[in-house]
Amino acid sequence: MQKVSYYLIATIVLFSFAFFMNSADYLRKPTNEQNNLALHVKNLDQNILEENWDEAEHNYIQLKKAWDEIVKKIQFSVEKDEINYININIARLNAYIKVEDDDGALAELYELEEHWNNLNR
Amino acid sequence: MDESLVVIVRSLIAFVTLFIFSRLLGKQQISQLTLFEYILGITIGSIAATLSVDLTSRAWPHWVGLATWTFVVFALQFTTVKSSAAKKYLVGRPTILINNGVLLEDEMNQVRFTLTDLLEQLRDKNVFDISQVAYAVLETSGHLSILLKSEYQPVTRQDMQVAPQKAVLSPQVVFNGQVVEQNLTFLNKDPAWLIDRLKAQGINDPAQVFVATYNETDDNLYVDKYKDN
């Protein structure tokens, strides 16, 4: 019985670790509209194409908040570099929106989307 | 990203995983490991270290590497236990370096063992004269086993035809000032007996004792007190 419980505990622990280390895909799924990063990217894409900079600024803040919330959850199971790339994209996007540069903002947004889609792949 | 927090969590994962895997691999001491197992041990340790602190890559691939290496070692151990041919192939065979007092130079060259190495290992076993050695065998773990010529072997009770004494354990009856009742029961003694024996040695309280062991064969209670003088 003791041997069985030893193996059982060890197996449960190992499987929990395996799940935890692969939990990024699950944890980055939106639980509400605020932390839906893909939605904010889509909104920003539209704002930039329409050159609606006030709305773009608002959606940028939402995107930043969503990302900060997601990072806290996925930081244990993704590469540090993957997080840094998205951080850089967000910082540059902010600058392009401030100077109302649609070319730069779109480029950054699409790169961010690419990094987001390839996160944990 | 909170790097310190991530390192702490990943280190805990690496530590617990390594603990579970090393328990799975068995109780062999470092000195009992073959060279191959020793190298595998280092590799597994290195992977665990990377899992713990290398934040530029995900934890999961390192963990898979750790599990794979452990599984391979486990499979090898299992194979060597089940098949003597596989053991011979994977672990090698012990090599006789001194046969009936004669040094086998060819064998020594084959295992790249110099005379200096041999003499050093003999000295390590308190043999300072090579002429006393009948057989020397280099084990697969790299250790040298020796058999002295009969004239240099220590005299035994059997040689002297002295009646053998029963070999017994000397269990601890007091440890860190606490009476170990389980061992007293094993010895068929009770705490009152212990108190009497301690009093006979001028000790009124077991709390004064750091360790006490009892040898049944010669009825000897060894006592070491906290205060040495």
C-alpha cells in the first residue's frame, strides 16, 4: 500500500509539472473581454487603418493591460525572449500611435500578432 | 516577467523532478557507479540546472530531456540486471592485473592502468609491498580489489581455533538526551534498567547523555555525555 501511494504521488506530481509547463496555451485564452488580446489587436488594426487615433490610443491601453495580465499567468511556461519580443512590439506600437504613423503602427501590430500566435510553439 | 519568481518555481520543479527520478534509479552510491552511469548522472544534473535557470528557453523541453535520460538509464539498469551478456557488453568485465603474484602488463596496457596507478591503489588499501599481493582485480567501477598472499593475510579466529563470538548490533538506547524506547524493547530491556545503568556511571538523567549504545555480547553500555569533562 505504501509503495502504491509512493508511486501514485510521484506520478501525480510529475503529471502536474508536465501540465504546468505546458499551460501557456490554456492560460492565455481570454476569460473576459478585458484580457482578450486578440480582440484588442483586431480593434487596433481597424483603428489604425481608419486613422482613428483617439480610439487607437484607448485600445492600445486595453491591449497593454491585457498583456500585463496574461504575462503574469504564462511567465512560467514560455521563453523569456518571447515575452520580451512582445514587450518591444507594444512599446514601439505606443510610439507610432502617439506620432500617428499608420505604416509603423501597422507593421508593429502585425509583428506583435505573429509573436502572439507563435507563443509557446 | 518576475525573473526571480520564475527561477524559484522552475528550480522547485527541477529539484522535485530530480528527486523522484533519482529515487527511481536506485540506491547506488557514487562509488558503486560505473563510469557510464557517472557520466549520465552528470548529464542529468546539467539538464536539471538548465531547466532551473535558463529562462531563454521553455522549461518543458529540458524536462522532457531529463525524463528521457532517466528512462534510458533505467532501461540500461533493467537490461544489465536481466541479461549477463548485456551487462558484459554495457558495463564491461573486471580485469585481472595481478594473477598469482605476477603482474599482467598486457592487461594493464589494455585498461590504460599504469604501474603508478596500481601502486597508488594498493597503498590506498594499506598494501605497501606489491610482492604481498596474490591477486589484484580492476573492477568495472574503477576500484581495485586485492587478495593478499595467505602468509600476509590477517589471522582469523578460525586460524587460531578460537570459538567465534556472536556478531551483534549495538543499538542506541539514548540519542540527543532522549531514551530510544523502541531499541530498549528490541533488547528486552526497560527504561528502569537504563536509569540504573546510567546511575552506575554517575548519570542521574538521560537528558545529560548525547548518545548511549548497548552491546549485548559483553554487556557494555557506552555513554557519551554532552559535558565531556
